[in-house]
Amino acid sequence: MTEQLTAVGAARSGAGLQAAGSCQLRAVDPLVIEACGDKIILSSPRLARRLSVGPAIAGIVLQGRDGIDPAGLPAAVLERLCEAGFLIDARQQPDPLESPWREWGTTAWSFYRRMRDTHFVSKGTPEAMREYVDRIATVPRPSSLRACASDRILLLPRVRCGLDVPFRTVLEGRRTHRHFKDEPLALDRFSDLLHYTFAPLRFADAGELGTLQLRAAASGGARHETEAFVFVFNVTSVQPGLYHYDNIRHGLEPINENVSRADLEDITHRQGFFQNASFGVLTVAMAERMSWKYPHPIAYRMMLQNVGHVAQVFSMTAMALGLGASLTGAVKESVAEPLLGINPPGELITFALACGKPVVQPEDGLPYAIRLPRTAPDYY
Ligand SMILES: Cc1cc2nc3c(=O)[nH]c(=O)nc-3n(C[C@H](O)[C@H](O)[C@H](O)COP(=O)(O)O)c2cc1C
């Protein structure tokens, strides 16, 4: 909730500068100022409250970065700023920054603070609920299908491979595989992995929220905003190249046949996954599918949680199909976006996944590069 603070409103409160006395004041640190449209919002991850202010009040707080003398400034405004925690006694020692915010910085801390104790509309007032429902009715609902990337499509087989590996074996056997054999991957396995990770398995009628996809992975509000852009390198019967996976038609729409392993290696900071992987996937979130239903910053966190579920289904299904998978969030978006032909800011890259026939250690099937501890360490 953002509160309004205007010089007039504060002056009407009339009280003197009791909180701060007549001492020197300084601004809370860190101080975050968002200037957006005609609004200026003050916040600090140290504080629960956010204040919507005009330029004059924002100027007072900014001035407080170097310490200000309250004499001559509007006492009621200073009092409100002190009471909300934006101005404090300059003699007061600020609490030291603690981990993890000391390392992760103000941006991450502010985001976390903004998410904390989010008010969900279903628990709010009837007016808030009505306003929300009106909004859903008037803002056009984004499609749960992405427009075709091409007018051609390579339809994939709809036979299903055997998946009779005991669940415990999948749980215990899933590992991150970063080294693969450069051998062709059977089309049916490739097709199954895309189907179970990215395609709907059922549909649900959600009234004014539309017809929802139900996939193997859970997804906040079943918004299922994740789309798959597939880089085929060595899959039987599929021409290498970059495709968009159409999850309703279960097929690959060609985008670019000239992409190489080197392209995906470069995009993922040369970690080596794609040197021999049979195929790779860049997952892309169609953010509007989320923001339409959830017009609050917490939806961004949910979106990242959603793709974690997708990636876990990918890894576990790969394992059950006798394949290996790895993933990374270390992606050069500005290189990848034009290659995929996606439209930021509505379409956001979220993950890179690799899959292939893993190189394993013969004795236990563990990934090639894993070393098991041999001695008891002094410190664990
Ligand atoms: C969100 C996320 C990001 C990851 N990023 C990388 C990465 O950039 N490079 C990498 O080699 N492994 C990455 N991994 C894989 C982890 O390093 C791996 O899961 C971990 O070492 C444990 O191994 P295990 O998956 O075999 O249990 C990532 C995993 C997750 C969940």
C-alpha cells in the first residue's frame, strides 16, 4: 500500500517536529525513489511503508542524503517523514547491512520487501474485489497460445515411449548432466520430453478466466506462460535448427536453420553443455498471461517459480527416458532475443535447458565429472 504525502496534507496535520526534535536529520539508507509518470514514490527496503510524494518533498529527502538542518523546512512534512522512517536523527548509527542483502544489494532487497505480506485481493474489501473483477472483464484476456512463429510446422509423433522406470529410481537418479555423447537422440524420446514438459495434458474451464491448460508442472493460476524455443542439434529425423514448439499442435515451427552449437554456447556463457547436447531449449515467459490475472509485482516472483517447476519436470522426465539434462539461468538475453525473434518486454527468457545422452561413470551411472568425497572433511 502506498500512502500519499503532500505538503498541504502534512501542514494540515499541524503538529510540530516532535519526532526529530531540532536535530540534524538524514535520509534512511538505502533510499529508493521511483519516478514513474506523474508519481514519485519513496521507499526503502528497511521500511514497510511507501510514500507517494511531490517533487518538493522528494527533494527534501534527497537533500537528507547529506544531512539536513530542519530549520526553515516545513515542520509537519518533516514530522511525517520522520514518523514514516524516511528521515532519521543524523546522530543515530544505521543498522549495518546484513546478509543476504549486503551481497545482493538494494534492488533484490527492495523487491523482496515489496513481496512481503502481499495483500491478495480475494482477502481484501468487497470494493477491491469488484474493481478487480471489473478489470478482468474489461482488459482483453491474453491468449494462452503464442501466435505461430512460422506458417510451416513439423508435426511430431504422438506415440508414447515406455516410461516404466520406478519413481524412486527417477528421484534417486536425476542428476545434472553437463557432458553428453554426440549421438542421435531418438525422435520418439525427444517428442515425449517436449510433450510432458511443455504441452497441456488436460484443459479446465475457468469461467471469465478462460480455458486453462493443465500441464505436468504446477503453475500459479494455471497461467502456464512458459513457451519452448528448441535448438535441435542431433535428433533423428529432425533437421537441425531453431524452432518454436507449438504445444497444441505438438509440432515444431521453424525459425532459423542456421543456428549452431556455438550460438547457444555463447548465449549460455560457454559452460560446455551444448558442445554435444542433442538439443537445447530456451524457455520464454509470455509475461502478460501472468500480469493480466495478477497485476502485482509478486507475479514476477511466481513466474520465476513456475519455470523452476517446468525445469524440474524436464530433468525428471529426461531421466525417466534414459537421457540426461542440465540447466542454467546464465543467459545473454540481448544476444538470444533477436535470434528467437521474441518481443521483449512481454516475452522474457527465463531458462536454458540442455538434453542428450549423458556421459556417465560406469560403476554408478553418476555424471562424468562428479567426484565423491573420499575423506571426512574438517568442516562441513
Ligand atoms: C536455478 C538453477 C540454476 C542453475 N544454474 C547452473 C549453471 O549455470 N551452471 C551449471 O553448471 N549448473 C547449474 N545448475 C545446476 C546445479 O549446479 C545442480 O543442480 C547442482 O550442482 C546439484 O547437482 P544435481 O542437479 O545433480 O543434484 C542450476 C540449477 C538450478 C536449479
